Amino acid sequence: MWKYVKQYLFYAVLAALFMLGEVAMDLVQPGVMSRIVDEGVLGLGNNGVANMNLIWLLGAQMLAMVLFGGFCGSMNNVFVHMSAQNIGNEMRKDAFRNSMRFSFPQRDQFGTGSLVTRMTNDITQVQNFVSTFIRGITRNCTLIIGSIYCMYRLNPRFGIIVLCATPFMLGTLVICLYKGTPLFTVLQDELDEINAIMQEDVSGIRIIKACVREAYEKIRFGKANDELIKTQLKVLVIFAFMNPVVNALMYLVVACILAVGAVDVSAGVTSPGNIMAALTYTTQLLHGIMMMVMIFQNISRGWASWKRVREILRTEPGMKDGMNVPEGAGSRSGEIEFRDVSFTYPDSTQKVLEHINLHIRPGETVAIMGATGCGKSTLVHLIPRFYDVTEGAVLVDGMDVREYPLKELREKVAFTLQKSELFGETISENIAWGRPGADAEEIRAAAVTAQADDFISGTPSGYDTLIAERGASLSGGQKQRVSIARAVLKSAGILIFDDATSALDLKTEANLYQALRESCPEATKIIIAQRIASVRAADCIVVLEHGKIAAQGTHEELLKTSAVYQDIYFSQMESRAM
């Protein structure tokens, strides 16, 4: 955490100094009040005659102390917030930046709900931890030590009474922290679960309503929330036990001070003003210890949150940038080669792909077909290094993809998925994600190629139409066409359509591929599809079966030589005939 604290250490030091000024005023005032009572009101040392001038003078001093203490407290708050908020801001940006570099297996390991919790609630808890540490520890430690010292100076026996009670108070605090601290980690994990359910339910609300599963999701959320509340109650009960114990000890201290003070006043050893000052110091001490209880509770929770945030900050990205780029590596744009590629997902022993050998020349259109789960999407995900091969190598333009800097490699590839990912921005801005800075004409040209211009122009605001979150305001086919326009605008050497036209009718799909051939003739196109009509015009069709290449060739060649392709073809022809 020092990496972040040291950037704003100046603000933290200023906050601590102002806090010392505030506490100093709090510690000096009871002594002044003691003089007002003894010398001003009771007239001790002046034959019992009250001294009004002294009362006014000391009263003015106390007012000045209150005002100065208030100023110091206000400035302390300003600098505490400046340091804590800036520390949290830097930490949140670094955590988000690092999470963007995580590989897909790392993201799966953390989980979306947990990442959201860590970068929102956990970092907020760390901010509270920092501000509490700067303000609370400085104030209350100084106040407690100062109060005990001042009481000892008033009357050594008062200080001894407080010192005798202190170990019992600290023991109570330690026991409660020992019991409560482990629960804060559990609390944050349960908050992860709630955020995960929320994220799933918000994104899947349509299917929940379609399947009439609202009641089930309410129960599922309720169970997770009940666990959270149960843990919170355990924490609250533990710390609720501490408050009355500390209170009882402090009131016992007050009773002892009054008893000893009464004896000393009768014996003429001390004065009523000293007794009043001692009680004020005792009250300050009680308040300081009670605040320390809350401070250590916040610090314990903040520290548990910091350990969770630290996991994100310290996790090294699973995929490293390539270090060496051979000269002339990008001279053959769009060439792809799979050399004896096998792949197994992390935490799995079953091979998804086995000994794949495939060479795709620049500018070719290659289609990939096969049954669900045969490894089609996995195969193309290896090209931009969403995952790394388990065995073999994937080459782009003659170089192993693992040798490329990730940014350079992924700039060569434009990817469109079956489930279109759109953002809550305008249609124009969503398309321009493919190439930031593209002008309106280029965006429209990409939309025309993607067969999206007609429906976009038909909306009231055209390309400035704001898309709802996750594209909820568009149909499936419209979302796919906007995503395809984004890929076209990128002008990459490799275009990958991972079942990205499944929501389009055959005529629109045919027009799309014709437009792609005309507008992107030099780009290598890889099409994953389920329909024969979508791929029959491809230069080469690759048929996958159980993670292996069962056959490859043109549509006509496969109809003659591949039993798997024939089965797909005739099953679709029969379905259309029906």
C-alpha cells in the first residue's frame, strides 16, 4: 500500500499535524477550566473571593482554543479526504488496468462479481481504512496518552487508577478483534456472491421473465443476502459485547476517581477544579477508547479488503507480450497456419482440439463447420491469443502468435461473436470501437457493407441513436450487423465471424458476404456457421469432429468425399423441404 500512500504522504502529514493541533486544544481546556473553577469561581488563593476578571480572561482563552481546535479539525478533514480519495482513485485505476490485462482463465478464476466487488466496495473500504488511520489513530492515541498524562500531573493517583484499568480495556479489544477480523473476509466473499447473482440476473432478465423464474431468483438472492446478514450480525454482536464492557470499566474508573478525589479534597491535597478536570479527562479518555473500538473495526475490515484488492494488483497477466518481432514479419498480411495444434482448457484434462494442421492463405475465405462442442470457437480464439495452445503453434504472417506483442497481434484481427457485445453509447460510437477516430463517412460505409445502414437510417436519430445497455434496444439481427460493421471498419487483415450471422435471414446474409468480398477482397475471412447456405461459397470448408479435422475442401468436394458434411447437408435440406 506504501506505493499509493507515498504519492500523497504530504497531505497525510498535514492532516496528522492539524489533528495534533486539535487534540492539543482538547487537552489544554480542562486545565484552564480547573483554574476558572478554583481561582475564578471559588477564589482559592484569594481568601475565597471570586475573580471575575480572571473568569473573563480564561473564558476568552478557552473560546480562542475552541475556535483554533475547530479550524485544525476542519483542515484535518480536508487533507484526510484529499489523501484517502486520491489513494483510492489511483488504486482503483491500477486495479482496473491490471484486470484488463488478465487472461480469460484468470478472469474466470476471479469471477465477474468478485472483480466488481473488489474494485468498488473493497477499495472504498481501503479508503475508509486510510482516512481512519490518519485521522482516528492520530487523534485517539494522542488523546488517550495525553489524557492519562494530564491526569497523572493533576494527581498521580488519578493516573494510576486509569493505568490499572487500561490492560482490561485493551484485553477486551484484542479478544473482540481476534474473533471479528476473520469474519470481514467472509463478509466480502458473500458480497461477491450477491454481486455475481445481481450481474447474472440483470443481464439475463429476459430469459428469467420468459421462463417465469422470478420467484426462484428471489429465493436464490434471498439466501445469499441472508448469509451476508448473518455474518454481519455476528460481527455486530462481537463488537456490541465490547462497548458495554469498556463502558463499565470506564464508569468504574470515574467512581474510583470521585472516591479518591473526595478524600483528597477533604484532606486539602487537591481542589474541586482538579476533580472536574480529571472527570473531563476521563470522559475524553472514554470517548477515545470507544472510538478506538470503532477504528480498529474499520481498520480490520479495511485490511481484509486491502488483501483482496492486492490480489488483483499483484496478479501477473497470464499472457505475456512477445519480446522479439522478426523483421518483415508483417509482410504477408492475413496468412494463418495451425501447426499440430492441441488445446486443453485450464483445470481440465480433456483435449478440445487434437493435432490440428491447417494453412490459410492471405485473402482466402475459410469456413469452419461441425457439431456443437467440436471446438470451432476454440480454434479461432487461439488466433488473437484469447488462449494459448497446449501443444503446437499458431502462426500469423509466418510468426508464432506468442512472439507478437498482444496489441500488435490483435490489431491484425477483427472479431465478431454470435453474442454481440454492444455498449451504452450511440450506434456511431459502437461502430467506431473498431477504429477510433473514423469519420462519419467511413462509419456509414462500414454499416452499408454490414447491411446495417437501412435500419440505422430508419431510426429517429440515425447514427446518433443511443443504444440501451448491452444492446437491449436492438433486435438480435440488428446487434449482429452493428458488430459486423465494427469489425469491417477496423480494416484488419483477418476477419473472424464466430457464428456472427446466425440471426440474419439468408438473403441479408448473402448480401453481406457479397459486400464483404467487394469491400474487403484482400482480408482473410474465417466464418464459423451452422448453415450450409452460409459457407458453400467459401474457398475452403473445414469440418471438425471431436476436436479433429474430419475433412476439408470446397462445397462440391466435400459433398463427394465427406460423410460428416453430407449428413449436415442432407439434414438441412430435409428441414427446408419440411
